[in-house]
Amino acid sequence: MKDKLILKALDGTNSRVPVWLMRQAGRHLPEYRALKEKYTFLELCKTPDVAVEASLQPLRRYDMDGVICFSDILVPLEAMGMKLDFNPGPVFEDPITSIEQFRALELPPIKQNIPHILETLEKLRDELKDTNKTLLGFTGAPYTLASYAIEGKTSKHFEAIKSWSYRAPNELLEILDGLSDLTARYIEAQHEAGAELVQIFDTWAGQLSLEDYRRFALPGTKKIIENSRSKGIPITLYINGGYHLIPGMIEAKPDVISVDWRRSISDYLALIPEEICVQGNLDPAFLFASPQEVKAETKKILEAAKGRKFILNLGHGLLPTTPIDSVKAFVDTALES
Ligand code: CP3
């Protein structure tokens, strides 16, 4: 088998810096927009042949080192019986407002309730078998999943989940623990279906103080990572706006910490122990600069990360109107490193 540079970066034996992009599949590609003429977003996620196509589209444009399975972090909540729509942002018809409502939901048998994602991964594993591309799985972290289940949509102030955490903390901890068990099983199933590294997105945990992160978000994340480690599944942990949470992320013991762009990569590297691989961190909006400027800025990141276990990525997902030439300049800079 050819060397998979992303996996090699976990122990620092990679020959050059690997690269992939969060949200590399999707609306910035005209070929994805063409798929969206025929299918809704949820249909795309649930039709394995089409999800495989959406996952591979970015690879035909850019020679990056990872392929992420096309799906969404909210699919498991839908499988629990929560009615979900994308418009284009996610909307749940009946957000959770009481612990009884949560208890009435079923923690789904993954293989039975989410078979399409596992089938997409199996097909991608076949597609990628003679390549050096790493197949990436992903999941939402319990706190971010709970945020959506309770707020019902992307929220500005997170009043519903935050007020719950101070009004009835034990109830919220029960919800988070239930979602942790679901997530741990979901990661195992993805790994069995071919995912070689799984990224946990805790997008909204950045809203928490370090103290509340340790109280509410960390226990579930830690449990999931401990379970994954016992099964030999490497894990990346990402938090948006999470510089102040780095000490907590280190306590979760992931293989990779994925960082946003709000602080320089040097600031992040100074806090994170050398044994942990770091992934990041160009501001996705920087890709609206010229390809030459993108190259120069990316080189600065690579220079600062020299000698460390490192995977080049953005600090958050690619924005839908990003120009293709700049994405190419970003990826090529890693290929030339
Ligand atoms: O290349 C990839 O990364 C594709 C797979 C992927 C999607 N969503 C597809 C998607 C992944 C890894 C995600 C993760 C995801 N989804 C997160 C965590 C990462 C992050 O952004 O912080 C979150 C919070 C969600 C929830 C979600 N899904 C939102 C808030 C939205 C709407 C926002 C937007 O970008 O419009 C989505 C929709 C979504 N998920 C789209 C895609 C391609 C756009 C849907 C469309 O094409 O109409």
C-alpha cells in the first residue's frame, strides 16, 4: 500500500506536509451545484452512489491527501427520530425542550438506522484502495449535537442550551451522556466501514468557558476518545473559536487537534504538546485573496509548523463562494513543501 501521508503525520513520519480542507466538498464547486439541481441535500447524503460522487469531486480538482465522506453531523439526530430540514441551514421541527422528550427518542442502532453513510464509506474505501488518500469519517461532538437538538437551528446566543445547563445541569449531562454513547458507536461503525481517521466537530463548544467546557463537553468527548483508542481508531478534535479551550482539548487526548484561525499557528503550537499532531489553520476568508497571496500566507503557516506533526487545513469550513484558483494555490503549496 502507498504511504498515506495524513496517517503518517500522526507519528511524524510523513515525507511532506499533508493537506485537505474542511468542507472541501460542496457549493464552491460547479459540479456539486449541478448535483444539487437534481437532489436535495438530505437526498444527497442518503444516496450512497451520489454521496460518493460528491465526496470525490474535490479530488478531481485538487490533489489533496484526504477524502471526507459526504454527509452531515446532524444525520444521527435525524436517525433518532428528530425531523430535520436544510434550508440551506439546518432546522429541526421539534427541538428538545424537556428531558422526557429526550428520553422518548431512540438511540438508534447505527447499522439499521444510518446504513447509507456506512455504505458510502465502503464504496469510498473501494475507490481509494490503491491510492495514498486517507478516508476521513466525522461526527458532531455531543455538545454541538445537543446545541442543535435543543436550539433547533444554528443559534446566535445559545440561550436554550445555556439556560438548561444552569437551570438543570444534571438533565443536560444526561442528554450529553446519551449522545456520547451514540457517537462512540457511530465512530466504531464508520471505522469498520473504512474510515481511517475520524474528526469530531465540536463547532459550538467555543461558546463555553474553560470551566464549563470541562464540566459539560469534555466528559463525553473524553469517553468517546477513550473508546476509539481502545479500538485503534485515530481521532481529530476540532473546536471553532477554541483557543481558550486548548488545555481541555489536550485533556481529551485526541491524536490530532484541529485549530481555528483566530490565533496564529505559532500561538497554538506553543500550547500544544509535541506528541499531538496539529491541523490548521488558514482563515477560510483568506482564500478570497489572490492565488499568489494565498501561497505566501500558506508558506508562513508551513514555516511556523516546521519540525512539528502537522496537517495543513483551513481554520474552519470552506465558504461557498470561494474561488477555485485560490483553493488550488493552497493545496499546491503543501504538495510543494
Ligand atoms: O466536505 C465536507 O466536509 C462535506 C461533509 C460535511 C458537511 N457538513 C456537508 C454540508 C461536513 C463534515 C459537515 C459538518 C457540519 N455540518 C458541521 C461541523 C463543521 C462546521 O462547519 O463547523 C456543522 C456545524 C454542520 C451543520 C450544518 N450543515 C450547517 C450549519 C449547514 C448550513 C450552513 C451552510 O454551510 O449553509 C449545513 C449544510 C451543509 N452541510 C452543506 C454541506 C455541503 C450545504 C448544503 C447545501 O448544499 O445546500
